[in-house]
Amino acid sequence: MSQAPTAALLAWYDRCGRDLPWRRTTDPYAILVSEVMLQQTQVARVAGRYEAWLERWPTAAALAAAPLADVLGAWVGLGYNRRALRLREACAIVARDGWPDDLSRLPGVGPYTAAAVGAFAFGRDEVAMDTNLRRVLARTGGALRPSPGRFGAFNHAVMDLGATVCTARRPRCQPCPLRPWCPSRDAVEVLPARPPGGGGRVRIPFEDTDRHARGRVVAAFMVGLDDEVILIASGGVVIRVPVRGITSQGRDATGVRVMALSEGQSVAAVAPALSTD
């Protein structure tokens, strides 16, 4: 099979690829951190958090030695707390034993993450099959074949093409570097945008979501505030109240969203369960 489509893709990536901080390193720890953060969080939100994380914990050993409360507090807004717990556990293993040949043996590392770290950090010839890559490969009908030794660049190029050109809802076939070889060019159904004010889900600021609220509460619990609990109001306002004043979960009379304990219940007793989201 011709390598022309892959060569065109890589040339496009050299010109148009996104400049992301985790692409400037081959440090396996840094790349693992980025991959775990990106599992549930948009790229734009991860970039700053990733750099701050590495400044605070620059190595796997540093993260493994960090207090759990600090790790969970720094993870607020990045998705399920259990991902931070598994990342810390994986770093403890790496700090003690080094990086295993089979990266999927590390806690929280599945096939995709293992392939991504393998390709980006260790230069392995592995395809990291994420949603964007799967969509691009399906639409191009097998036209792409990564070249040995360039799997890292290939993965990044396909991911960027899927994220910016060959998108799920509105693919832009005209400027696509794979247009000459793509059997799906100009034939992918363009899904209509949701009508303004019509059906579909209403976008809620992240700071007002239950996920953000859970993260803030878990962070407070793990710090050991045994006599207080945090309530997050609908506008993201943070209020501290005594635990003894909270008797139910849901919303109180003022409309404040509550993650609460029954009166007299120990924060420490529920913190481990909450920490796994």
C-alpha cells in the first residue's frame, strides 16, 4: 500500500499540529500525567493544570510521596477522583520498581494509555486508538499506515486531524490533507447544530456542576475538616457550615447543593468512598 497518504498527513501535522506542552517531552511520567488528565477533560482546560502539576510534583517519586489530600485537592475539576488515586499508586510502583515493560500492569493504565505512553515516551511502534483516531481510520478506509519509528508522530497527527478537521459532527473535507485518498470525502453526513433555545441539553458552567461540587467536598474531607463541610451554591459560591447542621443530601431550604453527613457521622468514615467518586 502506498505511503503517500501517511506522508501527506505527517507533512500537514508538521505545519498545523497543535503545540501542546506534553508534546515537548518524552518523560514517561509527564506523558502519563497528561494522558490521565485528558481522559475526561478538554485539552484547553488541561494545559495549565498539567504544567502546574509538574511544577509541584516533577517526578513519579515526588507524586508517590505527596499527601493524598494534596493530590485530591489539585485534581479538583479534572474528572473522577479515582483517576488521581490510581495515578498516585502507579507512580509509587514506578518509584519503587521502575517502569514495567507492560505498562498496562500499572494501576489505572488501560490499553489506550499504555499504547500512548509507549509510543510518546518510549518510541514504541504502537497505535494509541482513541475516538478521533478510530473515526479517521474508519472514514479513510485503511489508507493510512504508520511508518516504523514514527508511530508517535502518526498518533499525534491523526488525533489532531480528528479533533480539528475530520470532526464527528462537521468534518471539513476541503482542506483535509487526506482528501485525494479518502473514500468518504464530501460524503459524510453533516449533523445539524442544535437550534438555539430549542431542544438538547443546556450548557451549564463547569463550576456549577455536581462533578465540581463533589471534587470540592472530597478535597475538604481529605484535608480533615471533621467539624465542617463545604456547600457549593448554584453560582459556585463556597460556604462552610458545621457538620452537625447537615442532616440530608440534596438541596437545603436556600437552594444550596449539599454533599452531606448525617449528624454526628465522622468525615473520615465516608471520605474513602467519596474519594473514588
